[in-house]
Amino acid sequence: MSLMVSSFSYLAEASLMTVFLSVVSIAFGLVLGLLAAVVRVAKVPVADPIARVYISVMRGTPLLVQIFIVYFGLPQVGLVFGPITSAIIALSLNVGAYLSESFRAALESVDRGQMDAALSLSMTYWQAMRRIIVPQSFRTALPTIGNSYISLLKDTSLVSVITVQELLRAASVVIARTYRPLTLYVEAAAIYWVLSSAFSLLQQRVERMASKHVRR
């Protein structure tokens, strides 16, 4: 117990990096996912097959391999990124692919009549998407967005392999000094659980607010 108390401040500080990586990556992932989904739903020439390949590759390969490619592989072609930047790139690309499928399903769930009504009011297709379809689909996709963020929060542990000082790596550093893996890994797991639970509560509140807005 004394080890948990003495190491808590160090792990808590490292958990800030975990939160930072997850928040920044989900922000970029939302943009990538929404763009890929809109491109696929609209069947934009050239961009549609590119989006399909991107989604297939990101979902069909392990995130750890993607991290290695960005950090260790890209320097061979002249693209050199630091550990934190590499982590954000890999995490964003990965979560963006999964979010794109959530957004695509949400976009296609909006009644076709909404688009027809918008077009009848002299809106262009893209104006209708931006003003009517996307906002409605975003509310529909909220639960899956929240689930993706929780998964991403835990997946940040993988970037410890490229020396990013996040929660899991901090725990490993303390373990190397104390030789108490069970205690430290349990403490790290508890912090991940607290962070995930806190976001789950926030997600539930946002979903309730969105539901009230729809009912009004």
C-alpha cells in the first residue's frame, strides 16, 4: 500500500499524457472519420476508393504495427516524427477509420426525405449535408463515438513502446526500480478504470442532453 501511495503522484502525472494523447487523437479522428464517411456516402470519385482502402488498412492491421510504421518506418522515406507526434498520428488514423464506419451508418440512418426536402428548398447537396444531415447523424453516432474514445484511452498504453511517457510506461519505470509489478500494474489499471468511468459518466450526460434537444 505504501508503494501505491508513494508512486501515485508520478503515475497521476503520467496519466495527463494519456488523457492528452486520447483527446487530441479523438479530435483528429473525428475529422478524419467524418470526412471518410461523407466521401463514401456521397460516392465522391477518386476519394471514395481512397477512403475505402484507408479504412480497410487501418481496421485490418494491428495498431501496434501502425505505431511502429509511423515511428520507425517513415524515417526511411524522409518523414521523421518525434514520439508524441508519431503516437498522435497513429492513434488518429486508427480511430478515424473506426469512427468513419460509425458516421457512415449514422448518415445512412437519416431519412432520405430530409435530403429531398433540403434540395427542394434550393440547397445544394453539400449544404444539406452540412446543415441538416451531419448534425442529425452526429447525435445518432454519439454512443459509438464515446465507446471509441474509451477504447482509444486504453490503446494509448501501446505508445509506451516508442518511449512516450504515458501511464503504462511510467508504471514500468517504477517497476524497474522496485521489482513490484503486481502492485504497480494494478495501480495503473485502477487509474485507467477511473479515467474510463469518468468519461462514461460524461458521455451519458451528453447523450441525455442530446436526447432532450431532439424531443424539443
